[in-house]
Amino acid sequence: MSKKVISDYNGYDYKKDFWENTGREYEDQADRMAIRKLLPKRMEKFADIGGGYGRLANEYLKRAHKVFIFDYSKTELEQAKEIYGDKIETRAGDIYELPFKDNELDGLMMVRVTHHLKNLDKAVAELYRVLKPGGVAVIEVANKRTLPKMARFITGRSKVNPFDKKVANYKNISKDGFYNYHPKFVEDIFDQTGFKTEKVLSVSNFRSKGLKKIFGAENLVKMEESAQQILAPVRFAPSIYYKLRKPEE
Ligand SMILES: C[S@@+](CC[C@H](N)C(=O)[O-])C[C@H]1O[C@@H](n2cnc3c(N)ncnc32)[C@H](O)[C@@H]1O
């Protein structure tokens, strides 16, 4: 197997540098909106996989009795502990070898992580392993088949073919590279792993500096509310959210 990639957020202030005063209120709200629609209302044991500093914790703390935030980065997990204290338990490790027992969790989510994963099939198999039969996984996928990427390819400004099912690896963006996935490729992995797809949402549909300038983030959030469901069948958005269930035995 090719070398696995761990994208190292140790020493990086993801909270401050990526989310605070950076004009990403619309993206943050779009993620939250999707999670509210997809996560079960009541869960016993839940884990936010690659949960970072727990940006999205307010969306699941009320729904789960026991909450884990799992991440590779100690910097992120220390921040999470500072913010949420005893409301969460942090676990450190690598997604490819999750520190949870077989069938331990009845819910999990993994948001804004797939772009760091070279071996998505291995990660999905781990998520499946740690979920109880009947448990739910909400997984966000970085989509390679978006409208802007299609336009860039068709006009010759990018060599990455968004119609090709192969994983796209943008090597020049960071030293580890970033991965974007074709929806069909991802959905085949989910099927082969054994997951049943219960719902799909198209998310961050209006992620564009230009649209933010014209409409303002607040109006884009309003438009996003209906677009997530309506645009789901075409899978053109930068983020595609899946609600998956591990079948009962
Ligand atoms: C873009 S951040 C997303 C954080 C959070 N899910 C959110 O949406 O705010 C990606 C997170 O994935 C973690 N990560 C990336 N690769 C990982 C791996 N192989 N194992 C564990 N965590 C990983 C990083 O440390 C980082 O905290």
C-alpha cells in the first residue's frame, strides 16, 4: 500500500487562522445546517472524527450522552478540552487505526477531513468497524466534480479532469497534498464497505467570494437552506454530506 498521509495540525491555530474573522461564516453555517438535518437526535456514544478543536461540538453535545473528539493533533485536542472541559473526552491517534473497540459507537461524524486522506477506503472501513450495527455515520466529502472545477477543466485552466472517477491530488497546495473525490468513487467505497446510504446533501453550494460580495453571507445562508436538498441529486457542490447506516446484523 502506498504511504499513508497524516496531515499534521500540531502547532497550527486552525480556529484562529481558518475560522475567526476570515469571512467563512457562510461555510460554517452551511456545515451546521447539514449536520442538524443528518445526525440522530439521541445517541449514547458519539465521536467527532478529525474533530479538531470541536468547532461543531454545539451541534452534537445535546444529542449524545458521551462525546469523544478524536484527532491526530494535540494542539487541536488541547483547545477542545479548554473550550468544552468535562463535556467531552479527547482521544488522539490516526484515523487509519482508530482507538475505539469494534461496535463501540452508535454515532460518529467526519467533516472536512477527507481532503487529507489518501486511503479513503481504509478510513471508511475503520469508521464502519467502530460503529454498532444500526449506528449512523455522517461523512462530509471534498468533491472533485464541482461546477468551477468543470469550468476550469473545460477552458483548459486545469488539467484535473473532474469527470474522471480517479482521486484528484493537488500536490502544490500543501506538502502533504490535498485530495478531492468523485461522488461515484466515494459512493462505491461506502457500498463495498457495507454502509447503507440514507440521505445525501449538497453543501456550501454558494462558496464563492464573488457571490458573498453580491448577496452577503446572511442571504447565502438562507438560499443554502433549500439548496442542500434540491441540489443533492446533481452532486456539484464542494461538500457532499452522506448519512450512512451500518446495517443491523
Ligand atoms: C480541516 S480540519 C477539520 C476539523 C473539524 N472536523 C472541523 O470541521 O472544524 C481537519 C482535521 O483532521 C485532522 N486529521 C487529518 N488527518 C488525520 C488523520 N490521519 N488522523 C487523525 N486526524 C487527522 C487534523 O488534525 C484536523 O484537525
